[in-house]
Amino acid sequence: MFLKNNLKNILDLRKISQRELSKNTGIKEATISRYVKGDRRINIVNAIKIAKFLDLEVDTIWEL
């Protein structure tokens, strides 16, 4: 299944670095980078961590 990934745009708009997202979610920076590039599928646990930090719904960040 293909998910539209809005993570890069959201981080850019909010001026949040991948490093900052990593530190605040406990997800490795390399993993965050792969999510942003779309090179790796995100699991639900990490999607929820990122959504909570960004104060967004998961489906706002990743759309079907």
C-alpha cells in the first residue's frame, strides 16, 4: 500500500529538524531520514510517537 508522506513538508513548515524530531521521539535519526525520504515504511508505534510530538493525527502526516 502506498502512503502519501507529508512529514518533510510538516517539518519544514514548523522549522523542526530531523535531529530534533529524533531526540523528542526516541526514534533514531537515520530512521527518521528514511521516513522523510520515503525509503522506509513506518510502523504504527513510530507513527504515533511522531504524531504526538507534532500534535497531529497520524493520517494528517501519512495519507492513503
